[in-house]
Amino acid sequence: MPPGWMTESQARKLIGGELGNAYRRILSTSCAPLCWFARDKRPDLDTMKNGTATIAHTGERLIGITAAHVIEEFVRDEIMTPQTVMLMNASLPTLSIIDINSRLDTATFEIDAVTISQIGKDITPLAVWPPQPPTEGRGILIGGYPRISRKPKTLDGEMASMEWGLLTILGIAGRVTEEQIAWMVDHDSDVPHPTIPAPPPRAELGGISGGPVITLLDRNGIHYWGLAGIVSQASAELERVVARRADYIRANGRIGRIII
């Protein structure tokens, strides 16, 4: 075996240990749950809705990114009844949409440093710009906040706050097209983690839409990571995640043609 190479068992040990934990921290610090509920009612598991927001700095501005269908559902609810909208623990006065593209199922919205400081966890915006699509067969990271992982904290019988469980996927990019990135569960390649249980087969992943797909990159021996896509669909039955490529997002937050 050439110097510097490792066996599959050694690689699995790394992913199941500190390297895997480092990848999960990258996902955790780059996204947060985006949720909303009727302003005149107390939230609960039945009335609160959520997607996931990815936080990025384009070099020109700080933006939140999510799936267009998440924003479209929020707008429909807002038209019917005024909504309280939150980014984890940070209450937003409104959701200031920069751009929305239904065909690409991608939307962007304004966010500032004050909001980030109120989210309730460390956030490090993804800052390699423009985004780069992954190479088929190479490593990717996928994150998001599925609805099934929400756990309310109650006080005097009423919900006082919500605990959020982050789903993290360390996988291999499947088919990459002009607009999409696909990933499918490969149970034969599962690597167990000592403290993080794997989701059950065909787990319902609704809520992770808008989460980041991060590609692992290297240039001249320097390893780094960057935003590659935004989760659009998660099929429990097919155990498949489809994301929209993020390189349609321009530095000003507008969504248009591929910029690479």
C-alpha cells in the first residue's frame, strides 16, 4: 500500500470517531431550524411547522438559504393568519425574502449578525463562494432538522421551548446533474457511531428541506469544504435525498443561472 494511504477499516474508524465528529460540527454550525406558528396561539407539535435554514456569507452579504417550498408554505400561512417566525431561538420580526425560485426550489432571505448571536448555538456561515457542485462518488455532508426529532420542553403543562435534533449524513454523492445532487442510503457502508444512533430504516425526514449539502474539496494538498447544494426532497420510502445545486445563488442573494 502506498505511503499515506489507509485501509478501509482505518477509514471507517476515523469516520466513526473524531473525524466524523468534526464533520458533524461543520453541519451543526452552518444551519438552524426555521419554524413558524400562528401568532395568536401557543405553539405545539401539531401547529408548529419547520424547515431548515442554511447560513452563508457570499463575500458580499450574509444570507439565509432554504427550499422555496418551505418559504411558499410560510407565505400561505402568513396570508391566512399572522405568523411568528423563528430561527431556532431567535425571533425574527419578519421573514425578509431576497429571492425565491420555485423551479429550482431555492429561496434566500436576509439575516444579520444580531440574529445569528440569538440562535442559541454556535454558527459559522459557509463562506467558500461561489458554491461548487460535488464530484460524483466523492464525499458530501448533509444536514437538517427533521420534524420527528422535535421535543417540546413544558412548563406548567404548556410548551415553554423546543429542543431540536440535527440529522447529519456523511455520505457519497450520487448522480449530479445540471440542477440536482442525489444521495441514497447505502446500508452496506454504514459506519456506527459510539454515541449517535443511526436513524431507523425509512425514517420520516420531513423538515430537513433547506439544509446544506457540503462538498469536501482539496486544492494543491489543502483540504477544505464549501456549500454544494440545498436539500429539496427527502424520501423515507426510497431512503433518498435530492438537493438543488447552490451554484445558482449569486453573491447578492439572487437566484439565477449557474455562475461557475
